Amino acid sequence: MAQNSGSTQNASEERGSTTENRRIPETRTSTAPNRLADDTSQGKTTIAASVVQKIAGIAAREISGVYAMGGGVSRAFGAIRERIPGGSGTSSTSGVQVEVGEKQAAVDLDIVVEYGASIVDLARAVRRNVITAVERMTGLEVIEVNIAVNDIHLPNEDGEEPAQPAASRVE
């Protein structure tokens, strides 16, 4: 019987150490600083997802080579919205989706690139600018910025370079 109680005690110790090991990560996470919500005796600060969405949209547009934000449908609705009197004008959130937690944020961007720009370099610059702006202004950790390039803008698409009428070969 002494052996049984000894083995039972060893099993209890092993279970105890397993439970203790599970508690260590929980303690680490609970002591991590809460970056979004500043919950003090003087009040709590929270940041809406729409705020993060606007910051990310503005930061993406600051990079040279980004012609527009959003897919074709959202750009079409944006053009209609601009023409409506009293409308919101150009939307800084078009083509920007965010997911915001208590301490972290993830951003998805749909962009149109100007022809001639290096898409890889442009994506790196946009990603870096969005992460810097969101983290600096909100204190949230940006865990990812996914960029979808939906189109390339050609200079002559907007009539920037009017096409010359073809000269008639016959008189």
C-alpha cells in the first residue's frame, strides 16, 4: 500500500506541475500592458474601429504611387457619393477594412497603383506607413497589413493625355 500511495502522490505532483505550467502563460498575458483601453480610476479610453480605419486609409494614400483605394464597385459608389449635395465627399475609408481587438489590429487594403510604380516597393512603403501611423496614434499593435492590388491606373485613362485624332490619309 505504501507503494500505491507513493505513486498516487507522484501522479498528484505531476498533475500539479502541469496545472502550474498552464498558469504561467496566463499570468504573463494578464500582466502585459493594455495598450488600447487605459482603465484607471480616472476613466477608460477606447478607440473605435472606424478611427483605425480612417488612419489606415489616410496613411496608405500618403504614399506616392497609390492612385486610389477600393475595388471598382466601391470607387463607383464613391464617385456618386461625391456628387450628392451634403454627401460625405471622398471617403477616407473606401478600400480599408480593419479588425480591432483590445491590444491589436489587422488591416486589409484594396488599392489601385499608378502605372510604372514598383508594386512590391509600393506595398512595402504602404505597409510600413500604415503600421507606423496606426501604432503611433492609437497604441495598438498592428499584427498584419494585407494589401490587394486590384488595378493599375494608366495616365491616359482619365483624359490626362488627350488622344490626337488620327490624320486622314485621304483628302
